[in-house]
Amino acid sequence: MILVGLALAQDYRFPVADDDISSMYPTAYKDHSGVDWACGSIRYSGHNGSDFGGGGFDGMEEGRTIVAAAPGTVLYTNDGEFDECTTGDCDGGGGFGNYVVIEHPDGKVTYYAHLKQWSVAVGAGDSVACGTVLGEMGSSGYSTGPHLHFEVRVDSVAHDPFYGDCSSPPSYWVSQGSHGSVPGGVCEDVPECSPTSRLTCGDTWSGSNASGDAEHMAYGCEDWTYTGKELAFEVVTGLSEDVTVRMTGLSADLDLYVLEDAACDGSGCLGSSSESDASDESVAWSASADHVYVAVVDGWEDAQSDFTLSVECVGEVEQPGDSDPPGDSDPERDTADDGRDPKNLMPGERTPLGGCGCSSGAIGASWILALLWVRRRR
Ligand SMILES: [Zn+2]
């Protein structure tokens, strides 16, 4: 990896929860030297953000939930500040009171300010999706009444997300709406990876990325733009355990990403491996039982190559109900003592592969169970 590509810009939903949108209205847009974005007067001098009211203190008490406008990573939060400010000059958060700051994969940063005391629901470093709850509307910091101050910054310079005769394009909203009303609450369409197959512990898959598509080129961990073809795989384990996905046998520069789910929108990246040249790549993470993760193989600068993908699991998680004494290493006695029907596995135990119509019968299933028992005790 040498060049850093640009992730696609992401448009914003109105950053208030669906049920509360109809209670909201703009009270001050960004100031453009005396006018707002539509050359109107809903602004005040020097205002850098967009303010949205929601029914004053009654509305605040009823609850107006603030959500992320687009996927990203939480950069900062502040909470604990007094939230019934009416004077416009209450202490805390440098004037923003209780607030959340999110950095998006396209490099833009969004601010959600003046939140209710102790309502901040995320922490620095958290990945958020479009619509993730951030907190509640309040009146903390430099505020004269409950409202949301929403601000967009690019390289620390405030940008107006609204586009009109007195503000330059583009609009940053999915659906901007008319002057004096609030934007739409629909998130930008999230492209989904299309997994070609599902892999679990011990599985391998061999082939080439030449058969993949090149549609989704930027992922959350590193925001690089891939012009080569990509292939995605679902990865599922029956246990909560440490999992490693390994990619070997390369003749060109393919990289590997693991995502929390199939949303290819720059959020939910659990890990990536992006060595240059045709080196092996691997990504390890702590998997939750039965959660469907997505591993993506992608070609750097049109790279195409055969590769083998393998899924390795540690399988060291002790399960509730495992009452065998420490040091007992006799798997046969364990299964015999236990006397459990292999079709009725305890919660958290790995299910026999394939979900089991069990044509191989109880003997086969017992063998699988015995093997799992050995593995768990290593
Ligand atoms: Zn404001």
C-alpha cells in the first residue's frame, strides 16, 4: 500500500430518531454573512452549525433522541454538564456542553452538541452506523433553550450541509427538504457485500478473485480504494472464540478485511491485513457464537490472484455446565459421564457442521462431539 485513495462521500440523514422527527424544526442555519443557505433569515451572526428545536423544555423532558447522520467512528464525547441553560453562556464542553463528535470514512466530521446531561450513549473509538443513538436533546453549554446544534467540519472548517442560492454545493443530505423544514430521516443506501460462500472453523476455500465484482472499494479500517476485484465470504462459528482468517498462496497483492456484518459502508471493520506485494494476509478477532461476519478479499490496483482462505478457531471458551474437574484430560470418560444427547447440545457448543439432518447418525455425531471435547481441553 502506498497511495491512499478517497472514500466515497456519504450523505446524511436528519440526525434525530424517526419518532421524534416530526417534533423538530430549524431555528438557526449556518450564517453566510447575514443570510442562511437559501438567502433567508433563519440564522444569527457567526453561527457555524444548524440548530434544530424540538418543543422547548417540554420536548426535552418528553425526549428527543439524537442519532448519527452517517456511519463513522466516535472521535470525542463530553457529558455531565448542566443541561438547563437559558442564558447562552453556561460552562462546559467549550460551549458545546454535552456533545458527540463523529469522523466519517470520507474525512468529514460531524458535531452533535448541547445534549442532555448523562445522555451520551457512545464513547470515543466506537463504530457507529447511520441512525445509531448518540444521546438526547438538551440545553447544555452556550444554549438558550433545548435544541440540537449539528455541525459539519472538513479539515476543521465548518461547512454548511445545506445547498441553496446562498450556499455552495453539494448538499450533504440524502433528502434536504425545503427551507424552514427539516431534512429527511432516511439513511443513504448502504451497499452490501455479496458473500460467495459461508465458511466455518476448519474450512478452506480456494479460487481467484477474478470472478468477483469491484463494486465496493472502501472499507472502514483504512479507507483505501481498491480497483481490483473483490470476493466476500461469510464466516460463522458455533462458539464465542478467537478466530483467524488466513489468506495464502498469492501471486499478486490481494488484501483481507473482516467486517462486523455485510454492510460495506465503511463501518464495522474488525480488522484488516494489507501488506504490499503477494504476501500472505491474516486477520484475527474475537467472534461471538453464531454471528455472521464477512471476510473480504480485495485486489490492490487491479491485482488478480489465486488464493486459499482458511478459517482457524481457538475453541478455548469454557461453557456453563462444564463441571468436569480441572486437569481431567480423558475425553472418552467426559462424553460417557456427560450422557448428553448430541442432538441437544448445551448453549454455546458448536453445532455439528451443516446444521445436521444427521444422515450420518448418532455415532457420527458422537464422534464430532468427542473431537470437539478434545479440542476444547487443549
Ligand atoms: Zn447552534
